[in-house]
Amino acid sequence: MTTDLSIKSSALPVWDVADLQPVLETAFGKGGTFRDLLVALSSEGPCLISGAALREALDACQIRQALDEFLPYPQVVESLDEVYVTRSGDRPEIALHFAQPHALPQNTPFGTVTIHIGRTLTLIVDERGDATLKPGDMRVRWLGVSENLLVRLRRIEGPQGAQDVVQVSAGNILSQTTPLSVLTLRAAPIREVAAPAAPAPPPTAVVITVLHRLPGRVRLRVAGLYRNPAQKERIERHIVRQPGIRAVSANILTGTVLIQCDPAIGVEEVQARVVRILAGVDEPGQAQVQRPWHTMSIEDVAQILDTSPGQGLDPAVARRRLNEAGANVLPEIRRRSTFGMLIAQFSSLPVALLGVSAILSIATGGVADGVVILSVVLINAGIGFFTENRAEKTIAGLSRGAKPVARVVRAGAEYNLPGEELVPGDVIVLQRGMPAPADARLIETDDLTVDESALTGESVPVAKRADVILAPDTPLGSRINMVYRGAIVTGGSARAIVVATGAATEVGHIQRMLAETEQPETPLQRQLRVLGSQLALLSLAICGGVFVIGLLRGYGFLVMLKTAVSLAVAAIPEGLPTVATTTLALGLRRLERQNILVRRLVAVETLGAVQDVCLDKTGTITLNQMTLVTVFAGMTRFRHEAATFQPEDDGTTNVSAGELIDLLRLTALCSDVRIEMNNGAPQLRGTPTEIALVRAALDAGIDVIALRQQYPLLRVQLRSTQRNYMVTWHATGGDELMAIKGAPDQVLAMCSHHLCQGIVQPLSDRDRTRIVTENERMAGQALRVLGVAYTYGNDLPDERRDLIWVGLAGIADPPRPGMRELIARFRAAGLHPIMVTGDQSATAHAIARQIGLRRDGHLEGIDAAQLEHVPPDVLRSLAQRIDIFSRVSPAHKLRIVQALQRAGRVVAMTGDGINDGPALRAADIGIAMGRDGSQLAQEVADIVVRDDNLQTIIIAVEQGRAIYDDIKKAVHFILASNTSEIAVTLLATAIGAGEPLNPIQLLWINLVTDIFPELALSVELPEADVMSRPPRDPQAPMFSRTDLQRIGVEGALLTAATLTAYGIGLTRYGVGPRASTLAFMTITVAQLLHALSCRSERHSIFEPGACPPNRYMPLAVGGGIGLQVMATILPGLRGILGVTPLGLLDWAIVAGVSTTPLLINEIVKELMYTQNRREIQQEER
């Protein structure tokens, strides 16, 4: 970076030799170093020292060696021109200015290192006395590769005293990775001291073995990869960026790497590339040094990247850099593999316990039992796998896009080139409609405007300039001398030098953040995991207890082992995985019909637990489409909505739309928008602001094409830095029509008359005041305001003061239709909507007021700049009460989401841009736009709204809550039913009353009969009050203590009914299959009827209209009872289950006893509901 010393030194004291000698003698009197001199000079205050005076003073004090040893190159010392001394805060800062830059070779144990020193070397001395070079002051080329290096002047304490060395740490300093090596470039001390410690040893040899090879495919065994995740990450990240490499997969369990490449690449070449990367010599992208390019001049950027702004790179140099830096492609977002999705279906604890039970059943002779259990597991896995796999394929179809093409200058020739072949130092040409193919420093601009909304969230295109140098802390959205990959050129043209490609771009940094962001466990996953663990412990305890009790009572070992396994199956909710998966899958299908694509089954339910909804403004709350919203013409205010203009009711009389039409006609003429007809419909091409004005003219019924034919365009004067307005001249058959639009203050200053009521009238001071007031009002609403005027003539408008004022046009990116209603529904459902935007605070607050984001009558907002130094604990509490976060970066969005999660909140994040990716991944639910959203956002989100209609989110939340309720109802039914089965077997075994239920009957109940009511409960429609309840506590268990007590009581009633029937059977028939059949039929019918009671926690089934209709429930209960009847009729099924036919009296006993639990439960529920309703009414009074 070149420092302009001439400006700084104009008012500084200049030191001569006499001034320097006392300071030098003091600094070096006790054997000091050159760094001590720098500290001493800075303590004397700002000054300027010529290089000649410094050299002469050092020679006079006989300490010239201090400078020679700091810069051990005579040509550098002799070219020292000036030394500028000041302070940076409380730290000394010294700039050494040389007459010319230098490239200095240095031999090291690692090979030849070339140090590049620019014309200015700036050092900042810290509190420890170390002097750190500013980024960009020194470059090092090592083994022909430009490294991203940290260069520091350090003091090293040795056995014989201190010495100064320049240390170069190789590695990615910005991401704070461990240095690859440390090179000591100068080790000579000022005094006679021992030599410094030897540098780090060179990298160890890399051993690679070729296992097999095919054209385009090779598998290698890499030493050191086994159980080394860091090595795996490095291999997969860097090798895939090599030219011709298509895919890389490293396996740390086998220590092998599978590489898919172009068939033309030989195996030896692939092997050599892997060796170079693992040795740290040829790592793709290491030639890309991350620098604050926006702080540098064009000349410095060209010098650092060794390129010519006019001629570009030589093609041979470009090819070499392509090998060094890698292809200009972004690492693909790692999607879930097919195998991973399949394995995930078997990862829950209930499924694992079922698998163990199946193995034990087969081992003890129950092959049929084991087959049935495994069948249930496989059915559950199949439903989940096929549902999620289909969603993944749909997402992949949404994200496919064409490969970009870049316009590049090489060796002075301009031509098209595949975007992936760009390298740092390339000169590219940008034109309207083109996406920026890489990060680049602008070198020429011609009225360039760029849409960076995908990166920054700013909906308004940004005007760019090349002739500025910005401060280091300039935010990304304000770097007007840079363009970044993914931005779209909306107007003008430019040339730029590529400074970063591929993963080194800003988009690449966002994807790196994405790779480091873990997806949180959903509330349902957490609750089912806890429930499964509890049931596992309960199962083991009960099985062990029954097994021991049975042995003590004299039962055989094998008999009790079979019984214990059967009870284990009864204790585990076998139907839970199937019911949960089926419920989520059905919910997913319902959401698909609402144009909501869900990628993960559990995401459907998580929607119901959402407490905070972080809404990205641009493209999510708003349309990301500039629209003319307000016009002030003829001293009348007009509102533009739904393609119509309506005057606002402010007491104005005699409203005339003539001035409105005149304003729209003038803005359609004073425009560079191109109109192309496509199947009879106009297609507009231009900047968003210009398109908004022309679209408004079309909405007003103006034939813009005919208008332009009537007034042909003669010439155009575009905006400039000094003239913030646009002028066009048009032929009229007489004097030329001059149309002007631009900054209202500048346009108004040129006007002497205005158009009102169809008459040109003098512009009075009162009229001017009203126009200025209206302009301020519109600007306060975060509108982009343009003034419109006209006159006749062919001279320049700034030479005149007689223009005719027509009016003001207010343009904005308006909220999507229905956003106010959506926010109101969020609040009614107990959700906290939060706006997160890259826009300015004023714009964000204006949009927030329009959509009704206010909470308790006021808005709480914070700018991202205030978040930089906020501790995590403070941010956690702060995030819960803030409504608006403005000027946020991708990292800020991620911090906000994580702060809310640390506070125990369930967070949904909506977004459509690249900058939303990390936050979408980290959120409990990431929601991306499907029509206008970026590919990255769609690939990382859990949910994609295909038609970009956010109204469907509230439908999704309702479905999520209903699904959770349905799963909870089904689990409630399973737990109560399984509790009764366990209690019946345990009590009968304990009192020695025989075996009321044999193992195959327990399997029949759990795997066949109960599955139908479970599925019927899983498709219950939402209850009427589902959206008036607050979100559930995600940290709370699925069932509270009260819920478990109620389930225990219900299970006890079912147990009592079963044992009552069994007791009657024992009395009538004695121990044997007939008594067992009564118990089997009673518990099954009682459980089927209990499903009716589980339909609602609060409402009785006898209460009219309390539960929404469910046509599947009668079929489930009736079908289950039908299966039980068939079990007693069909001889073959009777033999398998070990049951006998029942007489009429037996059926009467079954019917009477089995309905008793249902009646008792419903009576208790009705009494409790009535009491709760009375308490609520008393509180309301």
C-alpha cells in the first residue's frame, strides 16, 4: 500500500542530523536495536526524517549496522527516501518510504524465498515492543507460490541476549489456522550473540499407494488419513478445486481417497497433485492472498497481482495461475447422501431396541415374532427414506443453473472465457445484465450500478467508482470500488482486476461459514430421544424383574426368557417410529399441496415449536422489486397500488390527474429502459428504478412505445458525481423537448414555474416550501425520491433557471401483499417476528411500520455496528427483545440466530440470498424462497416456499402444531396401552395366576391391532384453538408430570378391566386358553375404544363438535374389532394366537368390561374441563 507522504509531511517538523543524534545515542546507548530506535522516535512526537539524514546520523553514531541488519540489503538501505513517524492510537507507527520497490531473493532451508517490498513499509509497535507490518506491505514468494503470510519484526531472547529477526509465518492468517511453517529470513543480531533457533523442519514425505484405476476414476491409499478428520477435510476441500477434478471422497475408516476426474488426466498426474497438496507446496488457492483490496490504489493492486490493467495477463501466466489457484468454482454444498438418509432412518433408540428384540426373539425360537418386528422397522425406514429422498431430488432440480461466462482481457485481446477459468490478476469486462464472475477491484467505470442484494441485503443498486480508496473498516455493502461474485450489473459498464476466485471470494467465505455451522437437533428429535431412553431403562427393569420373579416361582428359564422378550417388545412403543414417520410424511404431502417443499421430515413438526421468526427484509418481506409507490404532482399526492393510482384524501379538492400523466410520460421518455415484446407482453430491461417508472406508466395506460416514437430520442446526458440528474432531448417538430429527472433539490433549483391544474404557473416560495416538505416526508418513509421537470430547448439545463416543475416520484421496494396480516397472525399465534436486514436503519424502520411490526406500540431496533463488541451473554438477552436488526452481515445473522437459540428459543430464519446461507443452516428451521431465491439458500434450507408466498408459513406453522399434537396423541395412546399390557403380565406373574397373555398375543396387539388407531390419531385435523395457543416450550418433555399421571391412571383402568375379565374367565374355566382369550379380547377392545378418548386432551367425545371430524377413526376401531372377531373364528389364526371361540355371554363380558375405562375417562375429562372453564370465567369477571 502506497502512503502519500507528501500530504502528511506538509505540516510536520523535519528532523536533521543534529536533532537525531541525541535520540540515537539514547536508544542505542545500552546495546539497543533498530526497533528501539523506532519506539524512541515515536515518543518524540510526529516528525519527518529524510533517508539521507538518518543514514548520516547513524554513521555519525557508529551504529549504521542497526539499519543494515534490519534491512540486510544495501540497495534497500540506500533507497530509503523518508521516514514518517506518528502514533496509531497508543501505539507507535512508522512508515519507511523507499525510492523504488524491491524484489529480494533469500536462500532458506526451504528453498529460495523472494521478498517483495513495496515503496512503503509501515510498522506498528505493540506494547511488547514487537513491530507488525501492515497487510500488503510485504509479499513473499516461496517455491514459486504466493503465500498468505504474516511478516513480523520480533525480538527473540537467546542464551546470550536479545536479537531481532523478521519472521514469516506461512498459513491462512485471516482464518487463524496453524502456520504451515516459520521462516527466519534475517537472524543477524546487532551485537555478538548466538545464532537463532533453527527454522521448523520441512514437511514430511507423503506416502500414497494406487489401489485401483479406471479411466476418470482412481482410488488411493494415503498414509496419515486413517482416523484423521482434519486430513480428510483438507483433501476434500482442496483437491476438488484442481482443474479436471470432478469429485473427491476421503474415508477416514479405510484411509483411502476416491477421485473422479476427466479421463484425459493420468493416474500419475492425479497422484502428483495429491502429493503436492498434502506437502503444502501446491495447495489450490494458496496463491490467493487475502488483502483489503478496497484500501489500495489501482496501481498497487496491479503491482501485487503482477498484471497490466490495459493488457491483462499473458495466457501462459494465466494457465500457470489456474494450476496454482484452482478453478474458479465454489465448493458444492454437501447434500445428504442417499446412503446417509437411509442410515438415518435406523438411528433412533426405539428402532435399535426393536432390532435387539427381534434378534432375541429369533435366538429363542420365535422366528415369526422376529420377522414381524423387523418388517415394522423396514416399513418405517422405507416411508422416511423415500419421502426425504424425493424432497432432495426436487431441491436439486430447483438449483440447477447454467455455467457463467466471463468477458476477459488477456495479452490485450478481449474474448469470452468460461468463468471457472478466471484467475487472480485477470482483467474482466462487466456489462449490463452480466453477473460478476469473481471478486474484483474496479479499474474503469462508466455509470456502473450493481445489484448486490444477494450478498448484502440492500435492495437498491449501488453506484460504483474506480477512482476511490476506502478505509479498511468499510463494510462490504459500501465498498464502491469493488465488485463481488454473484452481484449483477444493472447499468453501465466497467473493467476490473480479479482479486479472488472460487473459495477465496466473499461467497466462498460464506460457504466456509456454512460448512462450520451445525444443524441443531429439533425439539421432536430431542423429546423422542429422551422418551426412548426412559422407555429403554423401564423396559430393562421390567423385563429383568419379570424374569427374576418367574424363576423364583418355578417357571422354566426358556419360558421366562421368551416372556421377558415379549414384555420388552410391549414396553417399547413399536408403533412410535412408524406413526411419527407416517404423520410427518402425510404432513409433508399436505404442505407440498400448499407449494411448501420440506426437505427433512422432522422439520414439519419443528415448525409447530417455532417461537421467533427472523425475517430477511429484501426479497422476503419485500419483493426485491423497486416500485413507484407515491407521486406528488399538481400539488396532489397519489398512491400507486395494484397497478392503479388513487389520490390520497388530504382535503384536496379539484384533483386533476393531468399532472400525474405528464409526470409518468416524462419519466418514460427520460429513461434508458429497453422494451422488448414477448408474446404480446412487454419485457423491460434496465435498472430497477428505471423499470419501476416505466412499469408505472404502463399501469396508467400509457403506450410507452408509441410515446417514444412520437418523441424520438436525440441525445442523453447521464448522471455524474457533480450532477445528480439525467437529461434527455427529444424531437417534437419544433423546439426540442428536454426531460429531466433526478435529485429533487437540484432539479427544483433549476425551476422557475410549475405545472398545476393543467396550467404553467410561477413557482412561489410557498410552493417551493410545500415541495421541499413533501420531499422530506417521502424520504422519511425510506423512499427513493426523484424530481421531474421539463422545458424546451437544446442547451444544458444547468445553464438555465426556467425549467417547469412537474412533481415528485417516490420509489421503494414495497412489502409483499398481505405482510401486515401475516405479522398480525404471527403475533396472535404467540410468535415473535424479527426483521433482519442489510439495509439502513431508517429503511428498515419504515418497512417495519408499514407491516405492523410494532410490539406494544413501539419498535426496538439495533444497528449491526453496535453488535461487534457485545458479549454473547448480553446478546442472548438483547436478541429476545429486539424487533429490527439493521446493517447486518452474514456473520451477524448467524450470531443473532445462535444468540436466540442459546436463550432456549426455537428459531425460524427466512431468506433468499447468498448472505442468508449460514443463518438458514444454523436456524432450527431455515425457510428459503423457491422462485427468486439463490441456489445456496435453497440448498441449505429445511423448507423451500416455491411460490415465494410467505402467507403459507402460517399454514405450515399450523400444520406443524397439529402434527405435534397428533404425534403426542398417538404416543399417549401407545403408552397407556403398553402400560396395561406390562401391568397385566407383571401382576399375573407376581401372584402366580398363570399367563393371561402369551408372547404371540402381545406381538399381535402391539404390531397389528394397535397400529390402526395409532395411524388414525396421526391424521387428526387441527383443533379449533391450535393457533391461539402460545408455542410449546421446546425444552420441556413431551409429557408433563400431570400427563404421565393421567396416562398411568388410564393404563391402570385398562389393566383393571383386563384382569377383571381374566378373573371371570379363571372362575368360569380355570387356568387355560379360554380365560386367556377373555383377557386377550378385553384388553384389545378396551385399547381400541381408548383411542377415541385420546383424540383430545381437553374435550370429551360426548361434547358435540368438540373434536374435528376424522373419517379414519371409525374405520380403525371397527377394523381392529373385526380382526379380533376373525381371530376367534378362523381356525388357522386361532391356532397361531392360542385362542378359543367365545360364546354370547363371553362376548357380553368383553363388551361390558372393555367399555368401562372409556366411560370413566370421559366422565373425568368432562368434569375437569367444566371446572377449568368455570375458573377461567371467574378470572374474567
